Amino acid sequence: MNARPQRSHRSGPKPPSLGSNLWTLVSLLVLLGLSAGSALLKLGPFNTVANLGIAAIKALLVLTIFMRLKADNALLRIVASAGFAWLAVMIALGLADVLTRTPLPAPW
């Protein structure tokens, strides 16, 4: 009489198919080419905005396909979102520190 339910050695969502992985690889390589190509263009301040947008798209692809957040439970998605929100807070605080400093003249 075994009262505990039998557990499988596998847990979590089903892994993505080979086709899905290949499409993700191709799209990541295209986005890599776009970010490298946009670095060569003289776009002014829009260059930073474009590259940050491309980086965000690449991060979302990795999160949804390779980390399987799209098919996993809601708690894991909440924890991943909280981690990235905390990362955004830390980047914002570091940027605020750098942008509010006054340049000191050289002592010589």
C-alpha cells in the first residue's frame, strides 16, 4: 500500500521542438545583425533607443522559448518578472547616480 502518488522524473512544460529552436536561432541571428548594423549608422540618440529595443526583443525571445516561461506556471512568470523589475530599478538607480554627479575640476 503505497500512499504517496508516483512522480515522474520529468517536470515542467514540454521542451520546444527543433523547428521552434531553429526559428528562434534564426531570429536571434537576424536581430544580432540588426544591432550590429545599426551601430554603424549615424542615427544620433535614436541609435541607443533602437539598440535597446532590439536587446529587449532578444531577451523576450530567450525568456519565452529557451526558459519556457510561456508554457510554465504563473508563479514562475511572476518571479521572473520581479527579477527583471529589480534589475530595472538597479539600472535606474545607477543611471541616476551617474547623471546627477557634478564634474570636479582637476586639482593641478
